[in-house]
Amino acid sequence: MSDLASEKCVPCGPGTAPLRGSELAALAAKLPLWSVVNEHHLQREYRFKNFAHALIFVNSAGIVAEEQNHHPEITFTWGRATVRVWTHSIDGLARGDFVLAAKIERLYETTARE
């Protein structure tokens, strides 16, 4: 994961096709706690000890997303936050989705559980 988390999200160029097959599987293997749903988006649920910790995580993930100019769908409630990531312009997954997911995963591992 660390190699993905150190990259920057790069917008897809015209004509970019969504990731499929072995290329998709290779990137998914780097984020084993994330699910690839219908080869369309990445999804991960995070758990926290209370609402306040979930809110801190969501706000922090939003800052990371804004820095990368790549904006996931984030929902949260007491003690949980769910993140879904895909590239809207290609209606599927691109490398940048995995980069953002890795950055959010790193955020969770290093700060959100404190």
C-alpha cells in the first residue's frame, strides 16, 4: 500500500478505459481491506469508538480528497464511516482511485483510531 499512498492522483485523459481484469486485480491486492464492487468502485467501512472519532476521520479524509482533487462518496454514523471511490468521468476505476484509497487507509492507520 505504501507505494500507492505516496503517489498523487492524476486525472484520467480522454479515452481512458476503466481498469479491468488482471490490472484491476493487481491493484486491488495492494488494498486487501477494500472491496472492489462490480469492477466499478472501491468500498471500505471503518469503525470507531464513537461518533466524534468517526467525524474527525471523515473531515480528515475530506481534506486528503480535496488535496488530491479526487472526491469520494463518504457516509458516516455513530462509530462507522463508509468510503466509496470511483472515477466519475470513466464511470469505473482508475489508478487514482487506488491512490486515494491508499491515502485514506494510511490516514486511518496513523491518526483516526487515536
